[in-house]
Amino acid sequence: MIPARLQKGDTLGIIAPSDSVTAKNLEEFNNSILLMEGSGYKLKIGKNVFANPTGYGATAEQKAEDLNRMFADDEVKMVWCAKGGFNSNSIFDLIDYELVKRNPKILCGYSDTTAIANMIYEKTGLVTFSGQTFKGLSACETEYCYKEIIKRFQDGSLELGTKDDEYRVINPGQAEGIMIGGNLSIMSNLITGKYNVDVTDKILFLEEFWLESPPEAVSSYFYRMKQNDVFSKIKGIWLGGYEHESGITLAQVLKDTIGNEYNFPIIQSDNFGHIDPKTVIPIGVKVRIDTDDKVKIKLLEKCVN
């Protein structure tokens, strides 16, 4: 299920399913409002975006209320996560998945919102997106992030990143499959239990925040995946940026974990993750990795109508 593309004049619904927007984030948040309104879009801010009754953010009920309201609102064409943080998984039981199915819309965010983006795709089949948060849009040092949002959602481009983005081959090969993924620590928690995602024949894109997850933590996430047979089921991996002060990369830790046990292709680039710039990556569409091709990864299906 593919959402409709954006058109100038459309209304964007802003929610905060992870951390709430605080005074520390307010300047960036307001600057993003000015940027998108100046680009011809209208905005609706969820009533709980600034809520903090717990002392560490909104309640699960408040977060889910905003998400469900935005999907129910016929004026809203895109649901955009204000920022990352923690605990978006707290609303899994409260999302109205049937409502989402009836009202397919663009859903975009990254980091902790990896959880709801992948779960909504798993439960509904709606293609969702990993991309810059609303707050972070105005903080990008270049126009790359803004251009990526417009390119993917308004123009319907199938180009991942730009022609200048560099890709490194970690393990050669070719593969096609539906792509899912996002934040590594979140994805490693979405493989077991009541709420899990099916990784069979998928291509995973994975990134991690170096300030919260040093290499030893990254290793534990990869081992959790290995111990749950993730690597025996998937078709390929695309790794994103990871700027730990040690210089250790995600690719190094992954290879330390899996050695030469698997022969799927692995590529790495610095155009998504807890870094700028960020390309916008669809969750739930078919892609192809070909390490012999100049363009290492390609979208094979449209992601907006």
C-alpha cells in the first residue's frame, strides 16, 4: 500500500511518538515550521507534542491519540515525527491499524520512530519512511535534507541520495528484496515477541547513534540478531553512518560478529543515520543491491502515488 505524494498547499501533521518537544528543541522546531510554511505547506501540530506529564515525556495514550488523530484527519496528507528519543514502542497496542489501512499517508521519522514505522508496515502493508525528523529539518547544515524530503514525497523520485554519495562494498554480491530497517538497536528488539517484524527475504538498512551505543553495544545488537537467525533469513544489508570516536565502524563490528558465515551483499554509506545529510528511505518497497553496479542500491518500485 503506497501513500499519495505531497502537493504544495497540503497539510502536514506533526506528532511526537518518541520524546516530546522541549524548550531545548523549540528554536529548531519553530524554524522548521517557518521553513515548511514558507515552502507552501500548512501544518497541524499534535496537541500532545509538548506534553510532559510523566517528567520524561507524554504518556503512551497521548502519543497514540495524536498519531491516530492525524491518520483520521482528511486534511492531513503526511504524518511527520517531530523528533526521536525513546519509547515509541509504547504505543504498539494503541495504534489503530485498521484506521491506518483506511487512510494511507506518508509517515516519516528516524531513530526511535524506527519502531512504529516498521510496525505499521508490518501490520498494514503501508509503505513508511525513514528520514529527517521535523525538528531536525531546519538544523541540517545543507539543503540536502530538505531537498530529499521534497524529492521523495513531492516529486516521487526513485533516487536514493545523490550521485555524489559514496558507497563502500563490505561483502560483494547482488540481491533483490523488500527493504525494512532503521535504527539498529530498535530493529534488534523487533525480531522476537508479540510485536515483531518478518525479516524473511528482506534487505535491511541499519544505522546507530554512536553517543548512546558504543561498539560493544553495537556488537550485542548484532549478536542478538545472529542468535535469532536474522542473518540466515535476509538477502542483504545496507549500513549507514556511525561516527564513534574510536573510529570503529558498523561494518567492522558486523564482520566481527558474522565472519564469513553468510554470503549476502553488504554495502555502507554515510547518507543516512544519526548524521547529516540524510536520504529518505522507504520501508516496504523492493530494492536491488548490486556491488558491481556504479549505483550500488536502487529502488525498484515507486513509494508514493
